[in-house]
Amino acid sequence: MQHIKIYHSQSLRRAPDLPEIIIEGPVSPDNLQQLTMHARLDAFRRPQEQLEALIEIAGLPEGRIILARDGSTIVGYVTFHYADEIERWSQGNMKDLIELGAIEVADDYRSMGLGKKMIQLAFEKDQMENVICFTTEYYWHWDLETSKLTVWEYRQMMEKLMKSVDMIWFATDDPEICSHPANCLMVRIGKQVPLSSVEQFDRVRFQQRFMY
């Protein structure tokens, strides 16, 4: 299938005496190699290792990286790619099932709406209408300590963020998601996705027949 990637960018003015934050993507591997990671983008890996991972994802046919940068420093990013082969979401071998994976914003740049702006930019010009986009939210990935939010407040925040691009809660019998009531699966089915893919995704979501 064709993965449509249409580059967009926008700027965010913080204050008259500060440079604008640029939100852009999908960004190419070559462009990513010219940038550096903010030192506090370390939730998943050390910053340089995470940059290398972003470059690798950007080079995948289905991969896309949306980022926010302050000059040549990446201060936030969102990743889209196929699910890892060890996860249940890869079991259907669906070419039109894309995972919204990592979302991270450096501490100093939070509360600016960068996460929402990056995610919304990814869906510009109907470029994700031929795919099912999903994200798995696990409470143990959430930065409860820095945010000072409770598990349920953070869940509400993440749900609101995903709803900004029409992703909605979907039921599943996936053991990891079912292991805690705050965990959830959120999904957006593009307007051009065939019914056969929706039905296949239902079979991936539910693998216990009595729940299907």
C-alpha cells in the first residue's frame, strides 16, 4: 500500500524576545541528522540513542517523525510506525495498521500544547485516511512524578490529547491493557480504510472467542 507523507510546518511564538518553536514533519532521516536532541528527552533512551531511533523510523516506508524544535534542538517528537513484531498488534500482518508510538516533550517546553500540535500536524491533508492508527496507553509510561498528576488525571489528559485527532477508546482483551483499568487502547479508523481491514483489526483486538 502507499503511505502518504506530506510535509507540513508551523511556528509557535513563545514570547517576543524568544525564537519561535517550529513544529514540522514528517521529517526525513537526512534532516534529522542535522539536529540534536534536548538533554531532557530521555524517557525511553539516552538522547543520542533516541535520535538514532528517530532517524531509523523516519527511513521506514510507513514511518514518520513529527517534531518540535527550538533552532536545531529537538524539544519534542511523535513517532508513527508498524507495531513491534513481538506485540499482538503485528499478528494480523496489516499493512494499513499504524501505531502512534512515543510522544515526548522536554520538561522546559511542556504546557505549551506541543504534543497536541505535533499529533494534529501528522493528520494534515488527509494523509492518514487510508490507515487505522492506534495507540496503547500504559500508566507505567506516564510521567506522574514531574506532572504531579494522579493516574486518572494523566489518563484523562492523554485521552483528551488523542481525541483532538478523533482517536477514540476501543475495547480489547489484550492482557497488558487489561492489567490496569487506567490503561487503554485508542484508535482512529481512516475514511478510506476498507471494511476487511476493520474486521481484521477486530480479530487482532479480541483473541478470546467468548469476548468477540
